[in-house]
Amino acid sequence: MALQMADVVIIMIHPILGTIAAYMIYKQWISLKSRKIQIQGQKSRKETIMMHQESGRKITRMVGIVILFAVLGDAYRRFRLDTPLSELMSLHGWLGLALFGAIFVMGRIGERLSDAALKKEDYLQDKKRHSKIGGMMMILLGTIVFLGFLRLLDILG
């Protein structure tokens, strides 16, 4: 069955939002690394960390919205376009859920880092863990985006 224009628009909501979320995540990851260099003359360390935390909260909400629209898009494909259930399950989707979990864990570790810094406690282990998870998330994000692109070509093709 050929897709109608309305079908394509509904299906494309998730990839468009996903692209925005991927950009936000990448920007968050790369910007903190560049801010470490610029921090001396422009903004205080505290202000930079607060911006990083707020951006992380926005990313968590955005990824949740992306997942919601993925589920809604798959429900639309299942009930309106009669797509078999087996075609709705994918590695792309499972990895997206894993990314959401990693983002959630990153937020918890970040909160612990902030609390420890305020209490003047040692937070080196959490800082290393936060950084390593961030690097793994970038690999996961690249994989999700690539698989999502291939999946979109399959769905629209």
C-alpha cells in the first residue's frame, strides 16, 4: 500500500524531533568540553555548571517526547496502515530506550556531583563516571541515528 501525504507527515514527526534531540545531546556534550577552555575569562564555573544542568533537564524531556512520538507513530502504523507487529520492533527502538536510561542515569550522577561540590566532598569518581557515560552515549547516539535513518528509508520506501 502506498503512503499518503498525511501518513508521511505523521511518520516524519519522530525523525524530525529525534534529529533535534540528537543535536541537543551532541551540543551538550561538545559545548562543555569547549567551555572548559573558555571558562577563565567569560563565565563563572558555577554559572557554566548551572547552564549544563538546565540543558541536561531539557534534553531528558526532549528525549521523552521523541520516544512518545515514536510510540504514537508506531501505533498509527499498526492500526491505520496495518503494519505487522514484527515490523514495529527494532534495534533502533531498543537502543533509543537505552539512551533514555543513560540520560536518566547521567542526571542522577550530575545531581550527586552538584551535591558533593556544595558539601565540599570528594566527587572525582562520579565525575569520571559521568564523563565516561557521556562518551558512551555519543557512540550510542551515532548508532541510533544511523539505524534510524536506515529504518526511515525502509518505512518510506
